[in-house]
Amino acid sequence: MARADDFRHVKEDVHNMYNDRMNLIHQRKSEVSNLLGEFHARDKERAKEIDDLRATTQTLLGRFNEDNKIRATEVSEIRGTTQSLLAEFSKNDDVRALEVKNLRAAAQAYVAECTEGSGVRAKEVSDLRAAAQTYVAECTEGSRARAQDVARLLADFNARDKERAKEIADLRAAAQAYVAECTEGSRARAQDVANLLNNFKQEREDAAAAWKDLLATMASVRRGAAPEKGTYTQEISEKPKKTKKEASGLTDKEKKILSIINENGEGLTLPEVGYAMEVAFVTLTRDVKKLLAKGLIRKKENRYFSV
């Protein structure tokens, strides 16, 4: 029974450690997935901003082209009007010639103003294009930095996963060694169990005989006869007295286990105790069972606490 309990405890501890490792791996994968999702979301936002900037640039260019067309139409109309006036004024006197000269000057000034306005618009469009290119370059650089961060995170996760796999392999090897050790000692345990069963059978027979004597004595008392000597009174007087459990007779290894558990009020698992002692936790199962049996420690779920 003790070996079966040991096997069950070892199985539970190995299962709990495996679940802890798998939960950590799933947590790391979830963090990487969240980072990738955030990266894609930000990349989409940057792409949307670039598209909006491009649309704004195209709108400004369209307006600029429309303004140029309007200015070109106005200049064409002014030139037509000017030519008509020149044709009409050529028939008049010097006053008309002076008016034509002034009109020409005004027309030239207006054309120069329109040309200067076109140059200013062209410069604004050029500056806007340069700003858009700079923003696109910054977005591209940020995306590359994000990709490098994700690559480093994945590399770190793979390295930790390999370390965890190695620890699990060592744990499996230790468990297999412990199972082999238990198998070698199973015959001796079987003999011990047989002896215990024989002792229990003998004690049960003695108890049955004592009960018979007690019943006979009670029957004699009811009939008014004196109880025979050496009956149930002797049996009662020979019952062993209960003694208080003390932390005595412990090995150095058991004392060290008890000290480590007492120093940690939040409780420790068996692998954590093994890690603190720098030994394989499967070699501590028998000692922990003895401490539990003596009432020096207590167990709740898979953790051990001081009493």
C-alpha cells in the first residue's frame, strides 16, 4: 500500500509539473500571439494613415490642377478681350493707345501674378510630397523594428522551450530510476506485507479470545458469580498507553526536509523541496511519508505545510 501511495504521489507530482510547464508554454504562446496581433493592428493603422495621406495629396493635386485650369481659362479670356480691345482701340486716338498700354500692363501684371501663384502651389505640393515620403519611410522603419522584436521574442521562447524539454526529460529519467528501484525492493515489501498480515491475523484472534472471556465474565456477574482472575480486567490493564508524538528519532535527511518545510509558511511541493535540497524529488517520497505519519507535517492537495 505504501508503494502504491508513493507511485500515486509521484504520478500526481509529475502530472502537476507537466501541467505547470504546459500552462507556461501556452502563456508564452498567447503573449507572442498578442504581440503579433498588436503588430498587425498597428501595421493596418499605419497603412490606413498612408492611404489617407495619399488621398489628401491626390485631392490637393486635383485642386491645384483645377485652379490651373481656371487660371488658364481666365488668362485665355483676358487675352481674347485684350486682343479685341486692341483691335478696337487701334482705330482711336492716342488716348486709346495709352489705355491699351495701361491695359496691357495690367494684363501682364495679372499674368505674372497667376504664374507666381502657380509656382507657390507647385512648391506646396512638392513639400507635401516630401513630407509624405518621410512619413512612409518612418512607418517602414517602425515595422522593421517590430518584426525584429517579434523575431527576438520567438527565439527566446524557443530557447526556453528547449530548456523546459530538457528538464522534463531529466524528470522522466529520475522517475524511471525510482520505479526501477521500487521494483527491485518489491519482493522485500511483499514479505513485509505478508508478515504484517500474519501479525494482524494473530492480533485479531487474540482480540476474539479476549472478547469471549469478557462475555463469559459478564455472564458470570449477571448470575452473581465472582469474576475469575486474569479476565478482562487484566486485558484492560495491559492496554498500551498513548504517548505524545515527538520529533525524535529522525534522520538528518528527514530533519532537513522538516526544516525546509517549516521555513516556508506558504507550503512547498515535493519537487520544490527536492530543488531546495539539490536532490531528485523522487528520492524524498519515503521520508515525507514518514513525517506525515508522525504528524510533523501536513499535506493539502500537492503542497506540504508545517504543523
